[in-house]
Amino acid sequence: MLSTLRGTIRLIQNESLKKNVFSPSKRSTSSKEIIQREKQYVAQNYHPLPVVLAKGEGVFVWDAEGNRYFDFLSGYSANNFGHCHPKIIETLIEQSKILHHTSRAFYNNVLSDFSKQLTEYFGYERFLPMNTGVEACETSVKISRKWGYTKKNIAPDEAKFLFATNNFWGRSLAACSASTTPETFQGFGPFLPGFQCIPYDDLTALEIAVQDPLVCGFMIEPIQAESGVIVPSEGYLKGVRAICSMYNVLWSADEVQTGMGRTGKRLAVDYENVLPDILILGKALGGGVYPVSGCLANDIVMSVIKPGTHGSTFGGNPLGSKIGMRAIEVLQEENLSENSFKMGEIFRKELNDRLNKKIVITVRGKGLLNAVVINPNYAKAWDICLKLKDKGLICKQTRDDIIRFSPPLIINKDQILESADIIIDTINGLI
């Protein structure tokens, strides 16, 4: 009773904040019209929640009619610093007025500083800049294959690369070739050869697979985000590090979604104090305002990449580099990894203590990367997301029975409690 009353008070206190914060022009196009226009002119490769976002600030977004929502997707973890973070926006504006793009055909006066900052912060010697997460992941595959041929003496075109089942790292043909999710790969073959998937969180399967001398690399997400926030068993990452070292296989950690404080640590691999051979970053590295990604590795690995063997027109440009520098600074200065850890603990406790166990089978996650598994006898995840939207919180399902909750890392205790109230009241209200 007390917790319900507390939640009601918080909702009443915050109701006034939902009004008159963003008032669209009376001439603004309605959400219904915008959705219809997108359906007419835009390729239908997504199934968006029916909400048209027109403004963002901090942990909140507003739709075209001025209704406010908690953002519990954070641009798939790109918006770790919230919407329109003043320091990041200031950097974006300032650098865009000075020099925004040059290409790597020339040196620029920012990339070296960005690379120095990144390598020192994460403990590597070299940085290879790209733009998007899928590009960075594919870069790690290319590096690993080249390393396999030049350092491990694998015969030309014979290298094998390992992935975990239910992986997700994008939708390029290489990513489709590695996928075990039919909707991702069906209809897009033939696929790249030399890719093999083994069970996630299974060290025995890994050790058997890497005994093949043709295996050059193994890439995993430390927590599988798109598969439903699958957290591996304690010791798995340490085991991966030990096995890959023993059999001379490069381990790539895909921290595109889990990095930059999202899981309550600087990196998800920090929970087990291990260092992958190749660290893959993206999404939040660009502060949520610009696509910045890349791979970090030591000289012994990165030296296999020579001029002309890999590149990107926009990768390493001065605007992206400056924004990336500011993103790292904000992460450190505002103690966002620590806040992510604390708010995640509060959030999961609220959900575990108060959600109806008949409806929610599991609550899981680390930091502010969390998910609930819904009993399909009561509702589909999509339908719950629609109800949450109506209550002022937007999120998205990752499977028919799983909803992911990943708010910006700047969220405070009052906001996380209010959000938990909305989620709990909505889900418990199903019966």
C-alpha cells in the first residue's frame, strides 16, 4: 500500500511537468500525418512505435503534439548522455564552424588527440576510426583475418571466424552471414564463407572450436543486448580471455551497445577485469549526435592494417573526433558509469519486488541495460510497449516476450523511481 501511495504521489507531482514544456506550432503537421507520409515515402525496414518525436532534452522526449515521455531506449544506447547534452551540443556547434570533414587523405589536428585519449583511457596502443557499429565490427573481422594470415600463418582464404549464437551486430552482409536469427539473414544469401556460430556462455564449446588451427578470431557481446539482455555466467569472460590466449585466437569484444557506462562499468568486460584483443566501440562514442565508432587494439594486432587495406571516408574526421573526445570527458566528469550502476540497482530492485510474478517471468540486466521477460499467456511485449507509451514512457521489445529498458545514464533517483512506477503499474494492471 505504501509503495503504491508513494508512486501515486510521484506521478501527481510530475504530471504538471508534462504540460506546456514543449508547445509545437499550431501549423505543425500532426503525428498521424507524419506517420502516413513516412509509410508512403520511406522504406519500411522498421516497425516503429506509433509516436512521432519532435524534441528531446535530458531523459525526456516530446511528440509532435507536445506530450512528454521518458526515453527508455536511448537510441539503442547511443544517447547515453541524454538528449541535447549541453557540453556535447556546444562541441558540435563549435567544431562544425572550424573544420568538420577532411578525409584521411590528409592529417587533421583533432584525430591524434582523440586517439591518444581513447587509447590511454581504455588501455590500448592504436585506434582505427570508423562511423557505425556494424562497420567497426566488420573492421574487427578484417583485422582478425589479416592477422590470421600474417601472424598465425593460416593458409590464404582458409581463415575461420567464430561468433556466438543469437549475436547481433548489424545488418551488413557480413553481419547477416554471422546471424542465427532468420528475419535477419533469410533472403540475403549467398553468405560469406568461414563464419561459424557456437553457443553463447559456453566455454566448453569455445575450447573445442578454437582447437581448429584455422580459427583466427572470436567476437561476442559481453552482454547480448538485442537478444534480450542475456547476461553470461560469472567467469565466462575470464574464460574466454584464457581460452583465446591459450589457442592463439584474437578475441573481439563488441561493446557498441554495452560500452561507455551503459552496464554500470566503463565497459562490460570490466566486471571481470579482462582486456580483449580488439575492443569495438560505437553508438555513445559519438555522444548521440554524430556517428563515431572504431576498434582499439595493440600494435601487434593493429600493425597488420597497412595503407589501402581498410578505410572510411568519414572515419576520423575532425567533427566526429572532437565530439568523441567530449563524450569521453562527460562520461568521466559526470561519473555516469557509477550513476548507471546505482540507478540500475534501484530499478531492478523495484521491478523484482513489485512486479506481478505471474506476468513477468524474469528481470535481468546490469547497470541501465535491463529487460523483463513477459509470460505470453498474459500479453505480448509489443502490446505492453503501446500501453507504456500511453502512460508516458517509450521503450521497445527485443523479442515477442522481452522488453528492454535502457534510459540515458544521466537519469536521477526520482526519475528512475517514477519510471519504475509507470512500468509496474502498467504491467500489473494487465490482470
